[in-house]
Amino acid sequence: MFFSNYRKYSDAQLRPSLLWEFDLTQFDWHAMKNMVVQRVIERGRITDFYAALNLYGMKSFKEAVKNIPYLNKKDINFVCTVFGIKKEDLKCYTHRQFHPKHWNS
């Protein structure tokens, strides 16, 4: 797996610009886990991935990925490939299937 060595980067820090709209001094990292993981997937650098994986652990990170309400197709393919998750296990993928687009969309 691509991020299997994340523990070697224990000093990695999440960039505050990913969570620009929040006061990080009073931020509840565990209550907002799904949102943090979504931001890392959508806009994060590799050091942000290492920081999030060190913060939540691989198993918890994967569970958060599965519960994200929306990811674009490129990000879905990325997390499925890198973390070995089936598309059908993602909430954002199954939710998208319930809302088919019109013919001309």
C-alpha cells in the first residue's frame, strides 16, 4: 500500500490552510474527522496525508473515507486505488447511484 510507511513521518503537520474557516485552537479533530479526511483527499499534499494518518490511524482513516458524503470521480478512483477500498463501500459512490443524471447532463 502506498501510505504503509506513514508512521515514519510522525512529525508531519496538517496545513492550517486546509481548514481555513475554523479556529484550530478550539477545533474538535475527532468530531470533525470525516470533514478533515475529505479536505485532505480533495486538497491535501502528501504531508497532509501523513499527518491525517498519524492522527487517526489507517483503519479509522479508511472508515472516514467510506463515510464521506461527496467526492468527485477522480478522488473516488484515487482512494479506491491507494487504500484498497471497493467503490461500492463508499457512501459517496452509492449515493451518486441513487441520483442518475438526465440524458443531456
